[in-house]
Amino acid sequence: AQPSAPAPISAPLRDLEYGQLNFLHTTDTHGWLAGHLHEPSYSADWGDYISFSLRIREKVEAKGQDLLVIDTGDRVEGNGLYDSSIPKGIYLSEILRHQHIDILTSGNHELYQQNTSKNELLTTVPNFRGHYLSSNIDIYHPKTNELVPLAPRYKKFTTQLQGIRIVAFGFLFNFNGNYNNTVVQPVEKTIQESWFQEAIQDKEVDLFLVAGHVPAHSPEYRAIFKAIRKVHWATPIQFFGGHQHIRDYAQYDSRAFALASGRFMETIGFASIDGLSTSSQPSVASSPVFKRRYIDNNLFSFYHHTGLDQDTFPTEKGREVTQMITDARSALSLDTVFGCAPRNLWMTRVPYNDPDSIYNWLATEVLPQALKDESRGDSPAVAILNSGGIRFDIFKGEFTRDSAFIISPFPNKFRYVKDVPYDKVQLIMTVLNQQAKIVSTSEDENPYIHELGTPGQSHADGDYEEEETNKATEETRPLIIDGAGSHQAPLWAKRSDNPDIFPGYTTKDDAGTDGDDTIHSPVKNYMVPNCIQGHIPGNKTALSETVDLVYIEFLEPFLVLAGKFAQLDVDFINESEEYMSGVQLTDLITTWVGDNWKCDE
Ligand SMILES: Nc1ccn([C@@H]2O[C@H](COP(=O)(O)O)[C@@H](O)[C@H]2O)c(=O)n1
């Protein structure tokens, strides 16, 4: 773990249930390779994960079993370790490549910016040659401008020890927010292509392995499942997915399961299958048995599952990578302090209009006080942000360069259109927040276009409380103990009534409620609107007035549609201009923090 990471807290654990074939899975790591430096449950880093997978490999191979390591994308955008370097990602790519990954795929975040996908093609794909798969992404090659697959579409291989014959694919969900140097083909169309149909005709297959940046429960995975089942009624299928930032396990039939392993290096997913045929034993009598476990990413869990301790667990490679991360964080000055947060500010643990909500803070303090384009004189403005652009909580204590990128990693600037009737702005807000489905289906069948909100909640399946009806109470607030001096506060403490249990993941999935390795008490979450608004200046504007409609540039395509619904006669693409030229939301936040959150001497 990193030198400043908190020690993990001991807790009751469920064991891993190994099988003939075992998997470790990461997804949506978003640059958090240093682990969480303020949360003991997720405080292991990428070096520890390398040691963990090497130790698990030793353990399973000693029993003649196999291990495969999977990563399903969104490795970039979301942490200073990736976002603060110039160019972005130079340290991250080097750190990542030290993990042996058997199958990896691209997420949507690898494709938002031209440079990011170019870096995938020219650095990450070669670093993981033979392992990176891209079944439905093409890229215009930066040298030839020819449209080429980002990586091979699929591969067939056999496992080292048992000769399990696997056909593997690497998909991305039907994403359409990519920069125009890449092409994402819808999954449903891709599986009609001849290469896919030929790949699934193979009769010498013991397992289909579908890795992808695709939700475990999704129309895309259902389509792939159906396509394979048309040809193979009983061959086991193991899916690995991601994108929603949740722990999830979907059962498609008794021989087809999908695992999603959370986000931000909080979770190491584990899966196993027993009862597979192999090249030397092509038919098996029994049905395969599938298992899953979500491992909290900390050394307490890692020691427990490997049966090792602080002396016997670390590997030389793991230690080296931990040091590489420490060096990179220092070279990037990620611990530079901009100010000290006087309290915790939460994304979803309190209602969004609560004084402790990060969105309330942005809407009532940061935007009104810091967003001002001098060229607009005294014109009042309403600024709209998508809540999904904010990625993490702020903890009481030091607010560092790293915190800024963790909260707001995207290079999003502001744009505006002038003289918009205030009542139309409010109508647009209603459309974006309450009628997003209308917006998403008007011209575009892609169901993901309305993902303006925080990733987990559009698929929360009842785990989130409706904001209006539930005000957080004392008992539902996370347990916090104040940090000493200006240090960050740890996120939770043990409960006095049950000293072994503290808040954390309590996952419900298709296999039940016993998936998490660590037994936790639940944390309450509240729905957040897709978009929030701040008034500049902060006083309320009369309904009859006109305002500058300022918006984060990511919102523009959504505003074009919402504007039509609100019958606003504005051409957002051609009539808008930059607001506070060159300033990104991240800069606005850091400037405000520097001006307002002084640290006590
Ligand atoms: N420039 C950007 C890019 C993305 N977002 C927000 O992130 C969401 C996607 O993130 P996932 O981790 O869920 O893939 C997207 O829907 C936006 O809300 C952004 O704000 N700006």
C-alpha cells in the first residue's frame, strides 16, 4: 500500500470458493491505482493487487487449477495519477503494464478524447499484445487514417494447466459519445458479422468468455448470450462486465453468468467455475458450478484469502510497482494542498439539497461565487452541470491536487447562449431531469444517452432512496470520526453495538446476498438529479427575465434536444460561445477552494 494509506480494519470475511478455473477481475479503475488514501477498506494499491494475483496463482496452480486475470476497461480519467500528467496517462500506462492480464478491453472513457484512444492503440494494445480484445471498436489509424480494429476481435486459447479451450471476446456497450477518430459498432450488429458467427460455430470449445465494458444486466449481453445459445445450447459462458460502477452478478441460465466488479479499485472481483470439459476430457457428466465473490481491495482481505501475512505476502514485483506509484504521485505533486475542507461533502449519501451534499455546495457556493465571465458585465446567468461530471466525495481535511482530479477529472469547459428566458431554462431543467428518456429516444435509440447522472443510480434497482421522501437521519449517516489536525477524516469507524461490523458494500445480486467478502452494515444512498443549476449572481431571477444560459460543454448534445422540447429557438452549436475562456470546471473548483477553505495554521 502507499505510505500514506490507512491500515485496513479487521472484519468478518467470507472465503473464496475456488474451482477448476478461477478469475480475478477489475473494471472501471479510472486511474485509482494508488488505492484509496482515506478509506481503509480500499487502501491496497496496484502493486498489492499484483502480489495478490501472483499469490492466488501459486495457490490455485498448486492444486492443478487455472487462473485468468481480466480487466474490462475505463482504466483512465478519474484520478490525479492519470489526469494530472502532461500528456495524460504517461505514468499510468507504465504502472498498469506490470500486471499480467489475460484478457482486457476498452471502456467508453478510453474513447472520449482523440488522444486517449490513440494512446490505447499505440501504447496499451502493444503493452498487452495478445490479450487486448476489441470486438466492436475500430479506430482511424493516426498514421494511415485507415479504419482498423483497435485490437483483435477475439481469440481462442487453452489454459495452461488443464487445457480448457476458451473462445474469448472483448465488447463495449452501445456507446455513442466517442470522439470521431473511433467507431463503435452496436453489439447487436457486430454479432451478425461473419467473424463472430464463425467463432461461435467452433465445436471444440469448453467455455465462451465474454469480457466487456458492458453492464452485467444489459440488452447487449442478452443479445450475445442468445447468439451463442442458438449454436451451443449448453456450453458454459462466463461474462465479465462493468460501466455502471456497481458490484453485480447476472444469471442468464444455469450455465451462463456475468460478473461486474465495481469501480475505482474498491473491488477485486473473483469468479470460479467447476465442472468444465477440457481438451483431454471433452465430455463431463455434471453441470458446471459457478461462484462469485467481491473482494474489498485491502491488505486484510488479501492476507486472509492467500493465507499469508505482511512478511510473506508481498512479491518483489508488487513492491516495485508500489514504489513506482509513490514516485509518480510525488513527481505529479498530487499531495499539494489547495485548502482544507471544513466538512465531508457527499455525492449520494445525503439528499442533494442537504448542506452536506457536494451538489448543493456547487450550486449554492462554487458556481455563484466563482463562475463569472467579466465580458458579460452584470448579466445574470444560470449555470447547468451534469451530476455525472462529479465523480467522488470530498472528505473533511486537506483538499489536494489529487482531490481536484478525483472530484472533477474531465477537461470540460463552459459555454453559454445569451438572452434565454428564465422560464425556458427551467423547462429545460425539467426535461433533463424528469424526461430524460424522451430526450434519449427522440432521434437516437441508444439507451445510454440519458446517463447524465451518477453512474450507479440509473440502474440502482431500488437501492437508492428517493430524495424527496427521505431525509437522512442520524442512524443512516455514515459513521465518521474526525481526523486529527488538518488530516483527512477516515470515512468510518466501528459501531459500538457490533464492533466487528462497519459500513460498506452489502450487495444484492442474482445469486443472493452473500457475494461480498467482507460483512458490512449498509450505507444509504439518495437519488441525485441528472443536472443541477447555480444562479449567478446567487439571488433568484424573476421568471420574466432573460439570462445567460451557461452549461458544461459535455451537455451540449443533450441541450440541443432538451431545447427543442422546451420550444427554445436557439442553435446551441452555432450560437453558443465559450464562457470564461479556457477555464475548466476543475480549475473553478480549485480556485474556489484556495480562496475559501483556509487550513488552520
Ligand atoms: N467529458 C465528460 C465525460 C464523461 N462525463 C460523465 O461521465 C459519465 C460516464 O462515465 P462512466 O464512468 O459512467 O462511463 C457520463 O455519462 C457523464 O455523466 C462528463 O461529465 N464529462
